[in-house]
Amino acid sequence: MGILYEPTSFMGFAIWFCVLFSLILLNEFGRSSKFGGIFLFFILPLGLSIFVWPKTAAPGNEYGTGNWFNWVKTYSVLIGCLGFMAIRYHKSLINKKWVLCFPPIILAVNIFEAAIRDFECYSYGAWNGEYINNLWVMSGSWNIMNGIAGFLNIVAICGWFGIFISNNKTKDMIWPDMIWPWIIAYDLWNFAYTYNCIADHSFYCGLALLLSCTIPAFFIKKGAWLQHRAHTLALWIMFVMSVPSFADRIAPVATTHNKTAFFVVSLISLLSNVILVVYQFARIKKYRLNPLKDEIYSQTKSYKTVICENKKIKSKKIVS
């Protein structure tokens, strides 16, 4: 028996890596051209909404994909993807401050939805674990801790008026103030959410899915984490809605259903987000910043690296 998950076979790990790299590659296809984005996030889900999901994600189905949360999450993420594409490919939008409020709002809404889901799982009173709406859930203090961590993560969203479009062919939506401390705190919170609320699916929708956007944010296109996250999350949800048996029948990897594991995962999530908020407000006080208008991390090396890498073409033109 493992700590977080039951042991899996070599084939299980091979499938996990296949999921991870497929999401990364499809994200690259979606961001590399306008056609790729329109196909993946408009044409494909439109067809699935009409011909597939009414059957595979019908309310009360045996895999739990028919609950309100899955449907709301699917379309809210797709709206985010399409909204980000509009910002990326219509130059006039990036200069409007009200438009720049869209990315943090769609992000906050998605975090809020998941935090509410944690509280909902607590309300079930499944203290020893049971199947509810065809998903295995175990209620406990971890739900409360992680729900609070989600709210703290929302509070720590900052610097959205600094969003700009990268000066290259891919025209990525760059958010330089969203540096690694926030990303790591978000990852720890979101993993805890999947572990708490979609426990026996979290090997994929927790570990693989989070890495599929974090790896590109650190090694492929820095500063574009939110864009990577929206794309990979939309791709995963569309897949799960279409093939709901994947994590339960085709390639199942169950959690250990250990209360200590649930508690520790959510405690780490809560502590990391408390530290993030304290650190952020310390910077706000030190530099006398307005958290609703100013960029909090503009003096950091991570911020400056993102600016340098994504505005370097424009800078060369100015120098010449």
C-alpha cells in the first residue's frame, strides 16, 4: 500500500505519462495558431455538446460525470479559453482595463467553484467514506481546511493590469505578476481539492493535469501559466465528459482512502496559501502598493525574466 495511492503497474504509469504528454502537446497545438485554438475550444466542444455529452454525462450516470459541478466547470473553462483567445488575437482589447479584469475573474470563479465543492463534500457527512453521486468521497476537516485555502488563493490573485500579449507568432497571454509562489500554492491547493473531492480520479486530474500546465509555465512559455491551465483543464474535462469510464474502469488508480493522507495533503495546501498571502501583504505594506491596481512582484527576478523573454523582440526594434 502506498501513502497517497494504491500501487499501480508499469502500464498504469505508462498511461499516466501518456495523459501528461498528450495534454502538453495538445496545449501547444491550441496555442500555436488561431485555428488550433478555435478547433479545440469551440468546434470540438460544440460537436461534443450536441452528439456525445448528453449520453456520456447524463445526470445520474454511473461514473459521476452528470453532476452540476462537471457541467458548470466544463463551460466556465471553455469560456475562459475563448475569452483569452479574444484578448490574444484582438489587439484593441488588451488596452482596455475592463477587459484585463476578465482573466482574474474567470480564474477566481473556477477556484471558488472548487472551494464550494470541498464544503459540499464536508456537508455529506461521509466520515468513513462512501459513494455519493457515483463518486467515492470521505468527509472531514480536510474539506474545511482546503476550502479556506481556496479562498486565500483567490485573495492572492494580483497584478492583472500588467497582462500583455507576447511579441511573437504564438501571441500568448502573459501575466508576469503570476510568479512561481502563487503557482505552487495554487497547485498544492488544487491537488488537495482533487484528492478530497474526486479522490480516485486524482492520479490523473490532480497530478498529471497540474503538471501539464506547470511544466510549460516553467520550461516552455514562462508567464503564460493561466493560458496553459485553461487549455489543459478544458482538454481534460472534455475527455472525461466523453470517456467517463477512463479513471474508473480503463485505467483506475485508487487513493489509499487513508484519513491521515487526506489531512496532511489539505494541511500543506492551507499552510502554503497562508504563507503566500502573508508574504504578499508584507510586500504590499513594504512597497506601499495598491493590491487592486499595482503589480506586487515587479521587483523580483522571476517577473523581470518574464518581461525580458516576452518583450525582447519589441525591445530590439525600439533600440534599432
